[in-house]
Amino acid sequence: MYSNRIIVKSIQIIIIFITIISVGCSIKQNKEKNNSEKVLNGTISISGAFALYPMTARWAEEFQKIHPEVRIDISAGGAGKGMTDALSGMVDLGMFSRGISDIEKAKGIWWIAVTQDAVLPTINPNSPFLINVKKQGFTKQNFTDIYINGTIKTWEKWDSGVKTDDIKMNVYTRSDACGAAQMWAEYMLKNQEDLLGTGIFGDPGIAEAVRNDIMGIGFNNVIYAYDIKTRDKNPGLEIIPIDLNENGQIDADEQVYNKLDDIMAAIKSGIYPSPPARDLYFIANGKPKNKIVIEFLKWIVTDGQQFVDEGGYVQISDEKLQNGLKDLDN
């Protein structure tokens, strides 16, 4: 009788032991399965707008900290290249820095807004006309007469008459199909092909042209006009203030260019006009189906937004972010 109780007890212990092992294995297997489902690996290819390149590079860096098995290849070449590469399927995503045209929509392009910035008119800080430029500013008509009509060819309007006899204005525009030039032209109710001036490739290129020419005038995206670390204007570049109320002088509420955070606030509030302020997009040939591309975009419009201000960009509205997230989930 005693030995039978021992045997029964032993069997009960064995059953309990086996049950514990089975449950433990099951939990481990489920945990491993869940972890494997969360692990992302593969490559995302991106090309396009110089305007979005620095922010995309930052997003990629932060995303890869979470998903180290994901590789993200990024190249800048202008919004036109981003559109061409996206439509042809050469890349997963194109970086795009202007509105989507009806023709592009008809071709099946898909887009999602991710942040905002602006195009700024630039001048060399050693320009002999800088004092008057900052005091008077430029009106939209001034820019139109420089870049569209070609009737302003010199700095005479901003010349104090004491520094130089050479007042020729050297005008620079973009040679590549790009959002910056298109938005700058749209500010003057025209298109990129209507802009006059010497064509320079890329945002860094036009910044360098103005930096090396005290008689030059150009335009740059915010991120190429300011240093995101110091929040000051980049060495060799000064911003031409826009005389928004066209009263012949830059008033206190029009002085929004001193620091990066000042112009960002002006863009967000609408003080700085749109265009040339604009949303920035990722585009693709149809809605993305690749899991890692979708997860990257979802992360950008949610957790990735925490890096926008620091990166020198302006966060778009919560409504646009939520609309983008819903589109990705459907």
C-alpha cells in the first residue's frame, strides 16, 4: 500500500515535470516566432530630391539602429530623378519636393507627405550691397523681374553708391529638374523652365556658386542655407529677406531669417509664403508592397517625427501624418 502511494506520487511528479517542460518549450517557440516576425531584413533603395536627402539620411540612420539587418541606400539627384527612378521601378522610393502633377498621378505615382521645408533666396555675405538688401529686402516683383522678365540685371536698386562701381548681378538657377527651382518659379507664378540665370547642378552646387561670387544671387532649400548643429546660416551664405507687405523695408515681423529655428517657425506659422514653402514627399510606382518599405514609412510618420525639428525641417500637420498612416494600413 505504501509502495503504491510512492509509485503514484512519482508518476504525478513526472507528469508535472513533463507539463512544465512542454509549456516552457511552447512559450519559447511562440516567443521565437514572434521575434522572427518582428525582425526586418533586406534593402530599401531611395533616390531623388536634394531637399529631402539630409532628413532621409537621418531617418535611415535611426531606423537601422532598431533594425540593423535593414540596409538603406540613398542617393540625391533632384526631384526629377526621384520621379523617373520611382516610376521605372529602379528604386523603392523617390524623394520628391514639389506637388504631384496630374500627368504623374495618371502614371500611377503614389505619394506620402513626410515633412515640410522652403526655398530661400540667397546672397553672398560679403556682397557690397548686403546692408541695403537686408534693410529694403526684395519684393516678389523684384524676383520676377530678375528671374522671369530679365529687366533687373544689376544691383542698382540696392546700391548705396559708396562701395563699388561694379553693380552687375550674377543670377544662378538650377540646371537639374528639381523641386526647389519649380517651387521658386511657382512663387512667381511660373515653371522651372521659365527661370533665367546660369544653371548649376544641385543644392550644394548653387550654394557654392553664391558662396564664391559676391555679385551673385541664388536660392537654396533651408537645410543647405543653415547649419543644423549651430542653427546659424552656413558660412558664405546670407538670406535675402522678402518684403512681404511691399512697403520698401523689412519690418520686425519680416525678420525671420536670423536662426534656423526662426525660419522654421515662420514656415510652420505661414508667415513665410507657400510657395516657396512646401511639403516634401516619398513617392513610389503604386502603393509600396515590400514589408520593410512599409514599416520604414510607418515609422517615419510616427516615431520618426521626433527627429524632424532637430534635423532642420518642419513637422507637417497631425492630420496629414494620420492620413498617411491610414493609407499605409489599408
